[in-house]
Amino acid sequence: MKWADARKILNSDPEVAKALEENELEYQVIREFIKARIDKNLTQKQLADLVGTQQSNISRLESGNYNPSLEFLDKVARALDKRIHLNLI
């Protein structure tokens, strides 16, 4: 099942839809980091070594079970040859 299909099903429940909306930014950040890591053909362990952290920290970041600091996110982004860009709209 694709995420778009799953989202349609989940959005049919107003409480679930609200929770998804409230957490959209977190999901978006996680997706971007996972995509960048995969695009560079890196394992979580390899990325962790580049960042100077443990693989478990990268795993927690990617699973959403971690509330990382901006400093940590910046380190991970730089290890992926990326920069964080933020827009307030």
C-alpha cells in the first residue's frame, strides 16, 4: 500500500487526521533525511560514523523516536552534503 492510499484511509478518522496534520513537519523532516541518506548509498552506521555519533541515534532520528537539536540536525545534514533551509509562511 502506498502512503497516499494509507493517508486517505487514515484521514477518514478525524482524530487521526488531526494527529497527522500536527506531525506533518516531523514526518517531512524524517523523509528528507532518509531520502538523502539512501541517495548517498549510506547505511545508518556509515552516516553515524560521518556525524560522529552512534547508529542508534540515526535510527531514532529516522523512526521519529528522537527530538533532535538543530545542532544535531545540522551535523547530519552536513554529513549528507546538505544544508537545512527553513521558510516561515
